[in-house]
Amino acid sequence: MSSSSGVSSGSSMLQNSGSDEDPHQVMDQRKRKRMLSNRESARRSRMRKQEHLTDLTAQIGLLKKENHQILTSMNVTNQLYMNLEAENSVLRAQMDELSNRLQSLNDIIDCINSSKWLFEAEEEDTQIIGGDGFVNPWSTLCLNQPIMASADMFMC
């Protein structure tokens, strides 16, 4: 803090202070006070920085824990989805099989109903042949024909 007019500023400070202190001592005292203030400010800044770092570290831990929980939940949900998709696929296959069987049975019924056989009715054959001379498709001869189905098609 030296200047070309250092003597005059020192003397003016001496006159303003109204004391017998040396101007260099006043400057040194101010410099020490400023250094102490700067040290204290730097210490507070380091403490704030450390607190912020501690908060961020805690936040990282919480976010990692939450991320792990979300991933676990997603894995469980995906597994449930895959199980339901597999079950849905089995049910679709069973539905297709049953639809095909139903269509075949309906085709058989349509064939029987569209081609009514004419027979000469005798007295003892009235159960098989109706009074109008047509074959009754639901007579005992037709009911003796079982519909074959495997029991394992209903198992999952």
C-alpha cells in the first residue's frame, strides 16, 4: 500500500485518528483484522461446502435406494406380465381348438339337416324315422356316437 503520497496520507491519518499511534501499526492492525475476517469467511465457506457435500451424498443414497426399489418393482411386473401372456396364449389356443370343434359339429348338424333321408316308415322304426318319413338326427343311433375330446386340452 505504498504510494507517492504515502507521507501525506499517513500524516492525514495521524491527524484524523487523534492518537499517538504509528501509521504502520494502524495499517498492520487493519491488515491482521482483514486476514482474520477472510480466514473466518473461508472457514464458513468450507463448512457450507462440506454440509452441501454431505447433503448430496445422502441424496445419492436415497436415490440409489429408490432406483433399486423401482427396478425390483419393474422386474416383478415384467414377470407377472410374462406369466399372463403365456396363460393368454394357452387360452387362445384352447379357444381356437374349441372353435374348430364347434364349427365341425355345426357343419355335421347342417349336413344332417340339409340332407334329410327319406325312408319308408315301418311301424317298429318310428323312433328312428319320424312320421313325416325323415330321419330324426337326435335318435338313439345318432346319440350312440360320442364326441371325442382329450382331457389334457383343459389343463394349463
